[in-house]
Amino acid sequence: MSKLAAGAAGAAASGLARVCPRPGSLAVRGLGDVCMGDRKILGSSFYLKRRVGLYQASLIVLDFRDEVSRYLRHPSREPDYRAGRPHSEFITSLEQEGGPTDFRLLGDIFRESYREWMREFMV
């Protein structure tokens, strides 16, 4: 993972730590996933070409494990820490973990977290 992608994933984890019921359980794993313990709560991707970068992250806010298991196949490639587990045992959500589900609040928290990271990155 590039230094830039790692920084972006770290900013996501930092934002989550502000509202997570168990902030000490958060870790960046794989290629930009943020996990609570051994369960994925945020997945991301990073694209960089020349001087343009795009970072995209998907935070699992509501508990919809049944729907995910119903509609998504098991991936052909997976990170080691997934250990062959089905979606229902691999992912978690803020709702399931007792965290906030207010999208406006979460947007404000992540916006500030990324602003802080960008200020550090631009120095």
C-alpha cells in the first residue's frame, strides 16, 4: 500500500475512533480496510495517476449482513485475515457495534478527519 493510500485509510480510522464504542479495536488491514477486531467495517480504494488522486471509502453503517450474503458471492481473492469466512462473519457495522448511525454526524466527522490529514500531508 502506498504512503498516500495508507494515510487516507489512517484518516478514516481516526475519524471512526471518534465515534467508535471500542476505538482501541480499530486497525487498518489489507489494502486499506479498516477493521474492528477481526471484522471489516470500512473498505476503500485509492487511484493515483500523475498528480491526481482519488480515494473512495465505503463505511458499513447499518447492519445488512443478510442482504450482503444473499446478493454478493464470495470473492475470488481475499485478504489473509478474512480466512475464508462468509460475508456474515467477516463484516460488521456501526449499528451492530453500538455506534452512531446518523449520516450527517458521520459525514461531519469524516470531513474533519480528512481535512486534518490533508493539512498534515500538504506540509
